[in-house]
Amino acid sequence: MGATTAARSGFALLGGVQATLIFTIMILSVPLPLVAREFGLGPSGVLLLSAAYGLSFSSLLLLGGRLTDRHGGRPVLRAGLALLAVASLGCALAPGQSALLAGRFAQGVGAALAAPAAVAVVRVLRPGPADHRRAMATWGGLSVLGATAGNLLSGAVTAWVSWRWLFAVPVLVSLLGLARSGSLPPAAPAGRRPALDLRGAVLATAGVCAASYGLVASTEHGWSTPAVIGPLAVGLALLLGFAAAQHRAADPLLPAGFLTDRRRATALAAVTATATATALTFLMLALYLQQQRGWGTLATSAAFLPYAAALLLAGRLAAPLTARHGAAAVTAAGLALAAAGLGLLAGLTPGSGYATGLLPGLLLLPAGAAAAFAGSAVLATGGVPPERTGLAAGVLNTAMELGPTTGVAALMALAATRPTVVGGYAAAFAAAAAGLALTAVAVAALPRTSTTTASTDHPEEYSS
């Protein structure tokens, strides 16, 4: 009984850390217009500040996963939480744009260490195949829950005190995690310690950052300008160099075979598409309500309360539905439902009313996103041996962070090509809905069984 209680307590702590890492992505979603006015930011500066945390988070997750597999989950988790706490405090005290931007990048570095390490410790806390699958289904829902909490709390805190107080949340959660980390199992690396592959880490990090910056710059410069073409070309070249280096490396950061499994690759695409959809909705509707409709920050956050209610209900149902009907079926259904919600938001006009124009989409999207995240987290991590837990967690979180960074940047660039602001928002919602629908079809077409999953799991316990 004591061991069970300790496992539950440890999972609750790690789940809180994971939700906080995603919460921190959305921490400036609602007050972003206020921050922009305070620091005098232009369109590209706003988007860069919005994406800074996700850029460093997503680009360094593979390295964080490798460090976890090499040194174990608990020490890497501690390092990540310590950096997150210090960086968050720096953001709260930032005197200007440069300091805040640097703090957001540093927060992402800490998160890139903590996220895969937390999953590695969960693997030790919940070692049984069926128990681990249930844990990962819950884990997938924590991400969208954290994002929603960030969106809701950001408006309330900004209205009542100051946006700077929002950074108290990652500071306090990090300190709590550090204080209680001694009670977590060590999650020592299994078997041979993999090499660090610094060259691969540098190429992957620089490639993702350069390409993402090119997408960000496209909101203020034309696609044919050097400010956009240059970073995109450099980013693509670096990522191609990363791929080539991985083929030659004796112990690659991302083994080529890891992403060739059809179920895993499709699940990662589902994670990215869903993360893009949810982050896009938070960002664009916050801008729409404040800049086009004149709503305050508190009213803007309150507009997402039905979203949060639908998310909580769907999140409670997602894990048992995944256990009963299989991860692929739940993921496909969730993607289709989320696509329907975004399709409704694609009808946005300058005069759209809240009850009829926004609310239906704000109910369907979170219900589908909760199911999609839960099912795809199980698909993406199924069949992974213990010594690759950090890698699997790093890849899963990378897919999750590419949505709020590169995915949203690309859709914002699409929105900027339309003659009106609201028309651009509608076009971005429509494109995201199409992406979700196509991904739903791909997931639905997956075979019912997989040799990769069957190698370590029990299909008869958890059909997917």
C-alpha cells in the first residue's frame, strides 16, 4: 500500500511538472498585446517573444532525452527544474524586451531537460505494460490541460495584478519539484550509456531555430525576401546535415529506425497537428477578442471557461476510452472532432457573436484534443525499451512543441497574406482544420496490430 501511495504521489508531482511546462508556453498568450505595448514590439517581435520558449524547448528536447538515457531521469529532472526556476524569476523581473526574450529562451532550455526526464521517472513508477499505457494516456491529456490553465490564468492575473506575476507558477512548481525529487526513484539508465552526440545536438538545435525564425520573419517580410529565405535555407541545410550525420554516427541522437515505425510516425504527426490547433486557437482568439472586439484580458480569459470545462470532462474519459477501444481509434476520433471544432471557427467574421460564432468550436475542439493527445501519447511511446525512454519522451515532446512554434508561425504567416486581419484568422483556422482531418484519416488507416508495440506490450490487454 505504501509503494502504491508513493507511486501515485510521485506521478502527481511529475504530472504537475509536465502541465506546468506546457502552461509556461501559454503564459503570455492573453497579455501579449499588453507586453507588446509596454516594450514597443512590432509584429515579428510579438511572434518571436511568443515563440521563444517553444523554440528552445523543441529544439533541445532530443538532447534532453539523450542526457536522460545517459545519466538517468532524476538528476536531469533536477537540473531542468533548477534552470526553469531561475529563468522564470528572470522573466518576472525583466526590465525590457531583450531580458524577457533571453529569459523565455532559458525557460525552454530548462523545460527541454525536465520533460523527457519526467517521463523516464514515470516509466519506473509505472513499470507494468498496461499500467504504463494508462499513465501515458493520462500524460497526453496533461499537456492540453496545462495550456488551457495558462490561457485562463494569464488573463485573470494580468487584470488583477500584473503579467509578471504569472511567472510565479513555474518558479513555485520548480521549487516544489526540487524539494520532493529526493522521494522519486532514481530512474538510473539501463544497460550501456549512450554517447552524447554533441554534433547531432548542435545541428538539430540550430536547424530548428533557424527554420522557425524564418517562419516568424515571414509575418513582417515577404516570402521572397532575404530575411525569410536566408533563415529557412540555413535551417533546411542544417537539418539535412543532421540527418546525414545521424546515418554516419555510431550512436546517433535520433536513430533512423525510430521514426520508421508507421504507428509512431503517425502518432507524432497527430501530436503536432493537435498542438498546433490548440495553440493557434488560444493565440488568435485572444488577439481577435482584444484587438478586434475590444475585450479586456479578464473577459478574454473568461471566454475560454467552457473550453476548460469540455477539456476536463473529455480528459477524464480519454484514458478509459483508450483502454477500451484502442489508442488508434480514440486518436482518430479525437482528431476528427477537433477538426470539426476548428472548421466552425473558420467561419469567423468581424461581427461573429460569442454564443453562436465561437462557443460551438470552443466546445468541440478541446473535447477532440483531449482524446487525440491521450491516444497519440500511447501510440508514440508503445514498444519503446527502457533504455530508449528518454529518446521517446524527447521525440514526443518535440512533436508537441513544434505546434506552438513552427506550426503556429506557419499559419500566422498564412494569415498575414489575407487582406483583412479577421479573414487571415479564418484562413488559418481552415488550414489547421484540414491538417487535423487529413491526420485523422492517416491514423484511422493504421493497422490494428504492430510488431513494434507487441514486442514489449500485451495487445490482448490494450488493443490499438
